Amino acid sequence: MPKFVTLLTAMVSLLIAGPAAAEQTTLQVDLLMVEQPSWVRNRDSGEWPLQEITPAEAYVPAELAADPAFDWQPGTASDFAAQAEKLKSQGYRTLYLASFRFPQTRLRDATSWAISEGEPLTIAAQDPYAVQNGVDPAWFDRPANLAPETLTPISGWLRSWVDTYLFVEFDLARILADASTRDLLAEQPAAWQTGRTPATDLISGSFSNTPAATAADWSVADVWPREAIAMHRIHTRKRVKLNEIHYFDHPQVGILIRVTEPARNLPPEETP
């Protein structure tokens, strides 16, 4: 058989086999989240709605520790450790720093990493009376949540995949608890905390005598009223370039992300 026919057959076989015939590429995402310096934070006085940010399929590092294809590295081993130190000298405080290694996949097979840092905060349920009647002056712009929830000060998830191009998606938030607001609410509880419940006869004006939790109970149980919680959040999906540092800005926090192939990691770059 002529040599060119043999070569052509080999090439066709390789094309048919596609990606499965090639060794799977491992990618690494470096993530650095910082608090903006005071001269930047002071320009933002608003509070973002408290929203669900962690999907059920997000994995914490320990859940994938037994799989050698996945690896999580703490801040001290992250390729962004040098950037974190440089930003610290300029007034930025590190909130979260880590690296994640994972097999390159398409979006449908991408693994989401759960991001969690800090002491968990237990947040009180929303008042059911206010939810039923559509009135909650202190929380009107926030989604109803009738059960207490627990969030860490840094919460969210991150994933990366390749569908022709390289993409990164993340939903990260910083949760702030204001002790002075909680103390103020404990001293002056709102009217809806004095015993009113959904079992209310609005026509006669009579209310159920079922006791409701008071603001004073929050400090005893170490539960935070929702009015004393603020969330500053960045949720984005972006096409990125391999080995380049990408910066995501917010008045309260800043995020650096870089995707590399660990076998060809580049020396640390200057922060943009």
C-alpha cells in the first residue's frame, strides 16, 4: 500500500477519534478577592439585596479531595500570593485567596467550586405577616425567606470551561453584619414584632395572641435580623484568555482571576 494512503488513513482515524484520543488538559484558576480601600468603599452607600448565590451542584474542596484530577490550593500556595501582598501595601485587604485545578471540560460537564470564608452568620427568617400582606417597610426590595439561613461573610461559587473559547463564571458576595443596627432594633422593635401573625382578622382589627420573636431574642440566640445584613455581590460570565489576569470591579470589592495550564504556569504578572 502506498505510504500516502497509510498516512491519510491515520489522519482520518485521528480526526474521528477527536478529543477522546488526546490527553485531557488540566486547567488552573487563581482567584483573589479583596476589599476596596476606604476611599473607594465610601463612594458606595447602597445595600444590595440578599439573594441565594450557591447552586446545589457546587462542591467544597474537601468533597473532591479524593479525586486526583481536582486540586484546591490555599492562599499561601496560590499564584496570586504575590499580588495579594502588593495590593495589601496599597490599602486593599485580602478577603479570599485560593487556586483550583480541574480537568478541562465543556459547560455541561463543568464543576462548580463552592466559595466560603469566615465565621457563619445565622440570619433570621423574614416576618411571615409582612410577606402575606405584601408589606415589609424594612425589607421590601428583598426576596421572601420564611426560614432562617446561614451564610459565611464570603459566599458563592466559581467554574470555568472551554466551548471553543475559554470562559469563567462566578457568583461571589461579601456579607456584612451591622452590630449597631441589630442593637438599635433590639431597643426599638418594629410594630410587626409585637405579636402579630398571619392569623389576623384585618376586618375587625383583632390580632392573634401567638407570640412572635422579638428583636431582643436575636442577640441571645446570636441570630442577625435581616435589616442588619447587607450583601455586596458580583455575578458574571466572561470569556477570558489563557494566562491573562482579568479584573472585576465593584465599589466594595475587587476580584482578580487568571486561568492557566499548570504545566506551563507563567511567572507572576504585575497587577493591572
